[in-house]
Amino acid sequence: MEGQRCPDFTLPATSGKTFALKEATKPLVVYFYPKDNTPGCTNESMAFRDLYAEFQAAGAEVVGVSRDGLKSHENFKTKLELPFELLSDAEETVCNLFDVMKMKNMYGKQVRGVERSTFVIAADGNVSRAWRGVKVPGHAEEVLAFVKTL
């Protein structure tokens, strides 16, 4: 996907908003995570939260995407005091566009779920960088360092 045009998408977002990629006017960090209120997803979201002012200073916006519904997202956003919107992809439409739905092992069983992934979409709509199979520690800092090079 890197270097390719990002397919346009629209998803319902927290704060009663609708997010449309075509309306993005600056670089966008889109991080896909498996589930609200789970340890890894909580730590990842808090890392992006803690660096959010620096992402904004670098001219970028941040959004999180998972298959959870808006009610779950609103609670997660409030609990963690996230300053950015969370997008609900309950139908997996955008997850499939970005090819983040994978078979994973959970407690010895194969389950289908979101592979933790992050994409930076440049202001021109092209995917500048993709991280797949993300490990949370240090990831938000690595994404921020990349965004600062744009």
C-alpha cells in the first residue's frame, strides 16, 4: 500500500461526527486496533494521546479505528481522555480496504481479528508509510518521528 493512493472511505466517528477521508486536508495517522478496553489497545491509545500535541505540531491528525460500536468507542474515548476521534468499522469495510483482518491465535484457538496496524496518509491522499503487526511499546514515538519527516 505504501506509495499508493489510499482508497476513500467514510465511517461514523465519536463526538457525533462522520469521518470522510476526502475531507482530510493534512497528513493523517490511522491506527487500527483490535478492541476497546483491552490492555494493548489501551496502552497504544494512551501513547497516541500523550503525543497528540506533537502530532498536531507536526501538522498531522490522528484517528483510531476498530470494529467496536460507537457506544463502546465513546466510553473508551472518555475513560482515556482521548483528544482525537475513534472510528467505528463494525462492517469491517475499511479494515478490509487496508487488509488488516487476519487469522490470529488466541488462547490456542484460531480467531479472525484486526491485526494492529498503522498507516500515515499524506495530504495528497497517498499512503506514505505502513506498519503491520505492530508491537505497542515505542510505536507511537516511531510514527511521530516519521510524521516529522513529511
